[in-house]
Amino acid sequence: MERKSSSVKILVCIFVCLQGLTVPVGAQSIFHRVDSILTVNYRKGNIDTAYIARPATKWTVTARMNVSGAKIEAEGIDQGKHFKAEMEASRKATVSVGVSYLGLSLSAALNPVKLMGKYRDFELNFNSYGRRFGFDVIYQDAKNFTGWHDHEGMERIELPDGLLSVKTLNLNAFYVFNSRRFSYPAAFSQSYIQRHSAGSFLLAASGMGQYASLDWDQEMDLKMTNIALGAGYGYNYVPGQGWLLHISALPTFIVYSNTSMTFGDTRVPLHYHFPEVIITGRGAVVRHWGNKFLGLSMVFNFTNIGHEDTLAIHNIKWCIRTFFGLRL
């Protein structure tokens, strides 16, 4: 037991010794007590260890490369003529490093393009994947959309950067029924290891709020608030030792919708058309060997509002991560 004393205590001892001091016996006792409590909470849980298990180590260091993007599509009928428009934001790439100790994590991210002054948008991604519950919070403030507009009987119009400004908040939450054998964290945070293939039905709730402003001919504003409920399924496939393939889909149907467009001083409400949906898809590939792991994960959000016979608006938000980690 002494040979496996806590990494926290070791780090603190090193830090103090470097300053020519010694660690008081009382402090060592406190560190040992805190470590014991964290270890018990980390290891406990009503799980089937033949299917999922905690890593044997306490520390995890992970480096990630994150790439994300967003797209807005509009389609409908204007004075008897069909139109379609599409605008896409510049993709964002960040590099991040995270350190986790018995489930407690701290990470920092860096956007090289933003440091060079070539990326003006703001985006925040917060993900939490527990054994039974999990959620995503994604906020984006983007002003660098570019795209095109097609109108029946007219030539395509190119839409340059600076016309569209969008603020979007996406919320997704889920509950896992088969949490004893199926692990979302095994695919996305690597705080569990999936030993054998297993799946689970999922309950889901989604929300989306958006404010968009388009300065073209006349100013146009779009405001929407949507809340959706649904269910889905996730599956972790283990084709061989050290491998994990994950796929899940969470379709939710909008049960509350408040959407309107404003043209100058004229406000036009958009009426609900069933089915309006928010769909969240996730996928991951993970390979681990010894105390190392690497992989790729993806989260995809799709929102459909309105109907093509009048006006339909589609929002697409995605994020892809590649990662490499060490368990210590």
C-alpha cells in the first residue's frame, strides 16, 4: 500500500521539498484521507465489471485536436417562387490539454488562428458524460458566415462574409437505462473501459435558442426558442481487445416552439408544423493499449423548423475531436 501512495501526495511532497521544506505528518494524513475518499467514490458503482470497468490508474492526461462548424439553410416559397439559401460559418480548430485525477478534470484550449487575428467568432463547448446521465452545452457567436441564395427564375446570388450574425445555444441531455453494461464515458471521456459489446435505450431532452440578424437589402432578424423530448439508442461495439466503436442517435420532437422573423418593422411569426425535430448523433472510435489510448469522436446536431411549402429553417452544428491520452 505504501508503494502505491497517492499521486497527489507525491506531487505535493516534491513541490515542498524543492523549497527546502518537509511535509508535516498532519498534512500527509489529510492528503491520504482526501485521496481515499476520492478513490472510493471513483471505484464504487452498480456496474457489471464483465462489460465495463474503471481504469486501474488514477491520473489521465489527454491531448485533443478539435474542429467544429455550423451551417444554416433556409428554403420556402416567396410570391409563388421557390427559393433556397445556405450559409456556413468558418470552421474553428483548437488544441487542448486536459488532466484528470479520479474523475476530477481540468483542461485548457488554444485557438492558433484566433491568436493570429484571423478568427473573430466565439464558441464554448461543455460536455459531461456520466454513467447514467450526460449533457452537451454548445454556445456560438458567429459573424463570418458566407454562402449563396437561389431564387426561382433568377441567377444565384453569392452572400459574402459579414452579412449574417448568429448567436446559438444548443442543449442536449440524456439518460442511460442500461448503465450497468453500456458506458458513454468509455467512448467520449475514457473514464471507463468497455470490455464487451453492449447497447442501451436512451431518454433525451434537447433545447435550442437562436438569434440571427441578416443585413441584406433590408435588415431581417430571426428569433427562435425550441424545447424537445424524445428517445434513442446507443451501442458500444467491441470487435477485439483494446477496440471500441460507438454510435448513438437521439431524435427528439419539439414540444414548445416560439419562432418569428422581423423584416424592418414587420414581425412575422412562424407557425409550428409537425414534425419539427432536434436530432443529436454521436460516434466514436477508440483504441487503447497498455496505459495509452487514441481515437476520434463526433457530435452532430440537426434542427428542423417550419415547412418547405412556406419557410423551413435547418440548423446544423458539428464537432469532431481526435485525441491521444496517457493513464498514469
